[in-house]
Amino acid sequence: MISHQEEGSGRGKSSLLRTAWVVLAASSVMLAQPVLAADYTITGSSNTYLRMTRTISKDDLYPLYEYLRFSVSTAEKDGSSVSLHLGAWGRLDLVDKSSDHYTDGDLQYGFLSYQGAKNNLVVNVGRQFVTEGVASERIDGLYARSDFAAGFTGAAFVGQPVVTDPSYKGGDYIYGGRLAQGKAGLYTIGVSALRNESDIARDREEEGIDVWLHPVKQVDLTGRSSYNSITSGWMEHAYTLSLAPIDAVTLSADFSRINYSDYFYNVTTTAFALKNNGGVLDPNEELTTYGASAAWTPKKDLTVAAEYKKYDYDIQGSGDYVGGKVAWTAPGSLSVGGSVHRMIGDSERLRYYDYRLYALKKVGHAELGLDFYNVIFDRPIDSVKSSFALTGIAAYEVTEKLKVGGDVEYSQSPDFDREWRALVKVAYAFDMKTGEKGGKSEK
């Protein structure tokens, strides 16, 4: 998030102002569109959350969050469309402060989008989230993609990165793109790159390869590899293979490897910062994981699964996680399930059994549920032998557009003797369509 009350956030403010000007300009365009367009659609939603908990230091945290989303789209006679998308959130602390200030907020996205009638052409301008190969970024800028001949697809973006922590520098501008070639339903192979830099330094320079292979109905392979040109090292390899030899059985296997010094070279939050950048992560650490799972569906509403996962840290040690789960669902009425797993690791915190039981029942317009999760350590951690969390869930559909609900959690862990949390949520959605002749219909 961008804190507009912190020193050093001037660049975040100016970025937000630029985005606001884009939004205002886009709004002006959209207001004129209905005159020319065949029809347009307005959609929006409001999600309100009130979280309640007490911290170890006896602070009563009651932050009230509001998330607003709004879209206007037009459909032209030639098959193209223009749309405006806005999303923002705000927080108000009702009792004690949950951060440095009682209030906070951010414009999550605000962009104008054009979708062409041919070649899957898309052009976006404004604050947006871009996911193209190695890029998974929120930017204030321009994004475009299109299909070309012979199965080729190209995408490019340029702008300023949106920094989530004002104490970190995100670079003055970011740009990149992805080029892919494939055949629908069979395969896609892509190469991508991004560069994030300031006037005096390169903050990030990454390249990547991504693949998707689906040679036959029963086989599906997805994966990616990314490289850091600044550190001259591979950041990540991650691949998953899925097999469905028969309709009732699904098998999968996965492999990943992350090199911390390359992967976390330049981040915008302290949670993932390396020690030499003021964080807690060891730059010499490398993590390799691999595993396999099998799911069997003997009946339409019943699924039984078994899974194994290996975690291998070069410095912290390794761990094996193995277990199974079962789930049964009666359509529109009842869902129940459970799981049991065993973790065998090198440290005491990574030697335990975990269990989960849950049930969700739908009665008319109401939903009621319980979820119990329990961890039993081989040896007590800070005098705690068993850690658990019991959650009660309730929701009610007042109308098709208005839903209210909440949950209450009571838990115990080595870090907190007794803790309770509560969440109240209200969700409202609306949409309206206006036709070429001015007729309106609301849903």
C-alpha cells in the first residue's frame, strides 16, 4: 500500500495524482461513449469487513475495511469494447491503531481498457496489475497485447512501479514484455523480460521462460524458469505435471527450486528482504521442493486424496510432509471433509501431526459452518504441546445482491496462549445495462 502520511512518499503521491488524472480523463471518455455505443454495462461491488482481535500487548484492534470496485463497459457494433475499471480500499481503526496511523487507503487500480474486435487486442492505460511471464507487477502506465500470425502472441508494458512500502525504493520506471508461440489446446511456449531502473541504477533485470504442454487429454505440464541478470543466477524453477489415466483418478507431481540471493534480490517489503538489506532472510539459503499427489473420485460427490511433499533447505534443513484427505459434497446442501498429515523435519517446530475437520451446511438463504484445525507437536514448543484453531462461520443472503456474514476463531499456539478473532463482512453488488435506444435494465 502507499502510505500518504509517511516521509519519502512524495513519489507515491505524485504517482497517485498522475493516475487520478488518467482516471478523470477516462471517465470523460466513458461519459461520451453511450452516445456512440450500441450499449453499455455498469457493474460495481462494495465489500465491508470489520476485524476484531486482541494482541499480545493487550491492544484491541478493530480495523474497519472498505473495498469498492466499479466498472463501465461499452460494446460497439464492430465487436470492440471500451471499459473503465476502478478499485480502491480504505481502513479506519475503531479502537487502537493497527499501524502508525488510524486511517489508511489506496487506489488499487484505475485504468481505461480497449478490447479490439480481432486478434484479442487489448490496450490498458492507468494503474493496473500486469502478469506476463516473469512480470507480476502493479504499475502506473501502459499495457498492450495482441495475437499475430502463426500462433504468435506479443505483450508489452511500460510505466512506474507502484511501491507497497514507502521505505523501499521501487525504481523510477519499469518496462518489459512477453513473446509466445503456441497452438490452441496443445502447447504454449513463452519468453519474457522486465527491467526496473532509476536514473542511477538498475533495480531489477529479469528474464524468463514459461511452458504449457497438453499433448493429449490426459497429460498437462506447466512450468516456468526465471533468471536474474544483475546477480547472474537463476531465481526460480517451478514445474507441475498432471496426469488423468482414467476419469476417476488424477495424479500430479511438482518440482521447484528458489535461490534466495537471486529471487529476493530487490523487494518492496521487509517481510521478504534479505539480511544484507535489513531483512531476516539468509541470502545463502536455497529451497528445493518436490512432491506428488493422487486423487480418486469413486462417486461424483466423494473425493479421496493422498499427498507427499519434500522441503529441502540448504541451511535450515529438510522436512517431509505426507498425508491424505477426504471430501464429500451434496450439491447445494452439505459439504464435509477432513485431513491428516505428518511433518518430519530437522527442527522441533517441524515435527508434528496436523488434523483438520470441517462442515458447511446450507439452509435456505443461510450457510453455517465449523472448521477445526489441530497441530500436535512431538515435543512441547514453549510449553505448548497442541496448537489448534476452531472457527465458526455464518452467512446469509439477504437479496441476490446483498450478503452478510462473519466468522469467529478461537485458537491456541506456541506464540499466543489464547486468542480470539472475529470478522464481520457485508457484500453488495449491482449492475445495470443500457441499450442502444436508451432502455435500462437492472439486476
